[in-house]
Amino acid sequence: MTDENYTGVTTGTVATACSLAALDCILESQDIACVKVKTPKKTLDIIIDSCQKLSSFKACAAAHKNPYNDPDVTVDLAIVATVELFDDNGEDSKVIITGGKGIGKITKPGLQIPVGEYAINPIPRQMIQKNIENNLPRGKIAKVTISIPEGEKIAKKTMNPKLGIVGGISVLGTTGIARSMSSDAYKNSIVAQLDVAIASDISDLVFVPGNIGEKLALKQLNVSKAQIIQTGNFVGFMFEEAEKRGIKKFTFFGHLGKLVKIAGGIFDTKHAVADGRREIMITHAALCGCDLEHIKRLYDSKTTEDMLSILDEMGVSKEVLNSIALAIKERCKQRFDLDLNVILVDMEGNYLNDNFI
């Protein structure tokens, strides 16, 4: 199987293709089935779903991202570009790019796009501008409006609401090509939380693994959503990025089943990368004096919740969980210049370690 089976195109590439198709529709007065888009990597042939000429100087075109081997929420989503031509009266820009329905607007500082602008990222903007300029008739300027009709609904499944991008999704892409199962796009989205927090002068940050951790933190701690940073599985990456930005002290809060991996030096907590929860729990139980019979019971347990029940039964859960929380803090100190307040909780949000190590 070739590399092409593992790649797709970005929303920025599709938006650029639709812009080109709409422009061609104006100039050629016919439907456009396919366009060539110059991306930062290479030129791609993009199929266009539909074109419609709206007037002598205005047309729209739609296309979608074909499925590829990646859980991308924008796959099969219709992306539409409307292009309108005007006489060039000496304007600085020959291509004006704006957003329409389903494109989010920036409401918080710290992102690549200024507050108040539509969330069409720099590389997609450059792609649209360069591709359109190469085909623009002399003496004309083009206004390009990108819209994604289902964007507002889909945005709820993305990081946009947390980043202060309201009303829709973002038009993204750094190379024009989306690589299957690539972590880069996700890393870019979660690290943006740090930049937004810094730009908004938000302190006392709480790092959590994901949505469950965020809900429990809001329930148990006196914090706002703006103070919460989701790491996903990329704990090490986010801690490193926090350190780079001068964030040296924060709370690390989350379910034992996720955070316990850090005590074993596992900073990418994706299950397929590494697990070790059982082994780490058993190690700390043994360090706290658990006998062989209970160690074997812990080894045979299927979940960390089962292990907690056994530790509670023995009356050593606090001692073991304090040991794990301390190990998490020490592991992080070995790798980063960070001072963490570690809070381990169960699925109900109950604190498992005391003194919040």
C-alpha cells in the first residue's frame, strides 16, 4: 500500500480548490470538475462537487474532504467558497479573504489569527491568496468567502470552544496534505491553550488529561474553564511546551488510571504506546508493605478501580496513592523544570491522595 493511502488533504486545500473553481466558473462560464491546487508541498488535483455562476462577476463552488485513515471530524464535510470580482482601484490586496457560515471567529488573544478575525489560519490564507492571484484577470481584485454549512455543529467536537473560537470550525493545514493518524494537528490545537492562557494573563492553571478530567476539576476545584489545560495523551509534550513558555508551577489533576502512567515515566499515555498501570500500582503497593497474596490479586485485576477496591480493603489506599503521586511529581522534576501539585481522583472525582502532593 502506498503512502497516498495514508494521506488526505486539509480543509485549507479544499477551501483553496473551491476558491479556484469559483473563479474559473466566472471566467469560463462553465462547471468546473477538477482544479489544480499549489500547496506548500506539491500540486494536487482536487475534485469539485459543484459550481454555480451567480452573476457575471460572482460564483460559488463546493467540495469535500475524501475519507482517509484518520478520525478527522471534517471528513465528508462540505466546504464552500464564494468568489466575487471587483475593479482594482489601487487596493493593497488583490485577494480579500473572509469567512461565512460555519467558520469560527477568534474571541481570545494568543492564537495565530487576531481577535475578531475568522479562523482561517495563515497557511490556508496564503494558499488561497497565491492560487487566486495566479489566475486573477488584470485590473480585478477578488473577494473570497469561505463557509462550511455544518461547521457550527461540528465545532462542538473540536477544541475550538475551549480556545475561544465561536460559531464554527477553523480552516487549518500547514502543508496542504493531511497525514493519517498524524499527531501534529492535534498537538497544534492543544498547545494553543497555553498561548491563549498566557495572552489572557490567566494564572493557577490546572492540567488535565481530557474532557472527563476537566469536568471533575470544575466540580472539585475552585477554577474556571479558562484555567484548565487539556493535555490529551501528550502529557510530556504539553509539559515541555509549558516549560518553554515560562509556566513552571501548576496543578496536575486527573483520574488515577491515566496519571499513574506518569509515575512509570510514560509521558505519552496512549494505550497503544505503553500501559504499565498494573505494574506501577503493584510496585507502589509492595513498597508500602502489601503481602504477596494481595499483590497477586492486584496483578489479576482488570482496572485501576478494581485495584483501588483491593487497596481500600487492606486499608492502605491512601499510603499507596500518596506514594504514586509523589513518584509522578519526582518523574516530572527529573524531566522538566516544573513544580507540580498532583491530585489523583477516582471516576466520581473523589480525592485519592491527601495533602495534594
